[in-house]
Amino acid sequence: SDDLTPEQMLIEGERYAHMMGAVLALPAKDRLALLLFKLKGLSHKEIALALCESENVVSVRIHRGVKQLREYMA
């Protein structure tokens, strides 16, 4: 069943809050690049155009953002 117990709901809510804290702790352009990539599904090229940066810089931003989130959530 997909129904969560109150305890599971609390744990999931805390995990969500922790993850949001991690996302908000990222530098602004890293956060934006990561969200555009993960949530909007934009390509590195599309993000580079939106941020007026090279695809290389966008790739670094996304990689760095994912790494920081993993470390924060560990």
C-alpha cells in the first residue's frame, strides 16, 4: 500500500525539509542550473543559453551541485 503512517509522513517531511535546505544552501547559479536540469529537464546547452554561460561551466555547476547535495544528505 502507498499509505504512509503518521511516523513515515513525519520522516518524509523531515527528509524533504533537509533536502530543501541543502538545495537552498547551494550558490544561486549552481542551484538554478541543477534545478533546470533535474526538474525542468533542460539540456546543458539550453541551460548555458539561459544563464549566458558555456556548456562547460553549466556541466561543472550541475556536477558540483549534485556532489554538494550528496554530501549534505549523507
